[in-house]
Amino acid sequence: MSDSKQPTKEQVREYMVRRQRARKPPPDPREVRRQLGWDLTEMQRKSSR
């Protein structure tokens, strides 16, 4: 079973506030994962195969 750690609701809300203030187009989904720390879980999944 995968033991992925997702960001808290507060972390996601803070991220969204920062994105809105930046007034830029949304980043690539890979960049969002990297900024939220999800890329680490993706790398862990790949290495455990």
C-alpha cells in the first residue's frame, strides 16, 4: 500500500493565496507537485517498484 503524505488543507490554501497574488497563469502540474512536496512521494513510488 502507498504511504503518500499529502499537504494539509492549510498548506494548500496558503499555496492558492500565493498563486492568486502572483497573478500569473497556473504552473504546470509537475511544478505544483514540486512546490507542494508531492514530487518526493512520486519519486519514492518509482523507486519502490
